[in-house]
Amino acid sequence: MWLPFICLAAGALLAPLIKPWSDCLLKYTLFLLLFGLGTRIGINRALLASIPRLGVESFAVCLMASAASIVLVILWGSLFLNNHTAGSRDDETNSYRQDFRRELLFILSVVIFLGIGMVSGYFFASSERLVLPLINLSLVIIYVSVGVGLKDGIGGLKNSPHKSAYIFLPLVITAGSIAGGFLAGFFMNSNFNTAGAIGGGMGYYSLTMAVVTQKAGIEMGLVAFLANFMREVMTFFLSPLLARVSALAPIALGGATTMDTTLAMMKRCLGEEYAILAFCSGAVLTLITPFLLMFLLSL
């Protein structure tokens, strides 16, 4: 139970030493974890046959958590903020295209590693005893790498000139995401707490997958990964359109990812001022997500 928190703390303490490699370490370890999960899925023929159902469940959680978060944030903004509209920006087009291509390459890599693992498990069932240590090692490395990001998030909040006001936006995003997860769990006849936790991952797919896999099993871990990965992908595709409705909507959709992977998209669509807000919101969500997931899954 305490292993994730110990690893997160270790990552924060070791941040000055491992920060230059933490992003690559997280990305490639995620691929390793996906290979391990894919192998276990391939070995389990019943789980393999249930992938279409899990895909539908993942999409439902992603859609409802994202929609509830966006609607709640827009309502909150209309009540408590004087102006939260922003038009789409046309500058930094080259940067946007590079980020978009990078995201597509990453999506392809995810599919490849998960697929290779499934094929490996399907044809080499004897590899199961080697996969579990691989998955556990991957989880430890992911937690440590995430700990580095937590320290960055704390530093960003300390340097923010509006940190007292910015704290409310991530809380609204969190409430909407969890409520949407609960709603998806109700319609899909899934475990409420697990569905709420998956929705509460807010795009933080690496950590959410790790925690849910550890607490609720590999099937729900796969749902957690797919739902939150879809949310990040949707942020890249839909942010320019949502920015025309409200500057807060892309931030709500991006969730925890607006601190890092989708920050460039926030800056392009919303401008510098809202990009700072997006970063601070993502930093707060990054900080609270591990504890939120542990709490929801322990109920």
C-alpha cells in the first residue's frame, strides 16, 4: 500500500539527479509496462476476448469525465470570472505541427508495444512468470519518475503570482472528472469507486494505469490507461475548437496534462496568460491525483 508513496517521495528527493532523464525514463518504462500488460492480456484468452467491451467502457468513462469537467468549469467560470473567452490563435503553427506529429508517433508506439505484448502472450503462455516482475519493476520506475514531476509542480505553484485564485479551477476540474466517472460507472454497471478513480485520473494515464492495475487488477488497469490516454489525445484534437467557447474548456479537458504534454497546445490556443493558468492547474492536479486515486480505490 505504501510503495507508491515511498517511490513518489524518492522521485521528489532524487529530482535534481534524475530530472534530465525523467521524461524519457517515464516514456520508455510506460512502453515496457504496456508490453507487460499486453502479454498478460494475450495469455488470458477471456480477457483478450473482452477487449471490445473494455474499449467501449474506456470511451464512456473518458467522454463522461471530460464532458462533466468541461461543463462544470464553464459554469464556474461564468459565475465567478468576469471574462473567460479566447479566440483561436494562429501563431506558433510550426510548434503545433511538431507537437501534433510527436503525439501521433507516440500513439502509434503505444499501439505497437501493446500489440507486440498481446501477440507474445498469446503464443508464449509460459512467459507469464517473467512478466509479473517486469510489470512490478515498471510500476516502481513510473512512480519514481512521477515524483520528479510532483516536485516541478510544487515549484511552479510557488512561483505563480495568482496561486490563491488558481487553486479553485483544478478543484472544479477534479469534481467534474470524478462525477463523470461515477456516471459512467452507473451506466456501464461498473464498480463506482473504480470508475470514479479512472475518471479522476484526468489524463494522467501512466500513474492512473499503475495505481488501478495494482488495486483493481489488469482489466481495470487497461480501462484506466485507455480512458485517460483518450483524454490526452482529445485535448490535442479538440482544444482549438473548445477555445472558441471558453478559455477554460481546453484546460478542463487537458486535466493534469496541461502541466506538460499539452501545455504547448494551451499556449497556442489560449495565449500566454491562460497558458500560465493551464500550467498551474495541471501542477495542482498532478500533485493531488496520486492521493485522490488511493483514496477512491480504498473506499
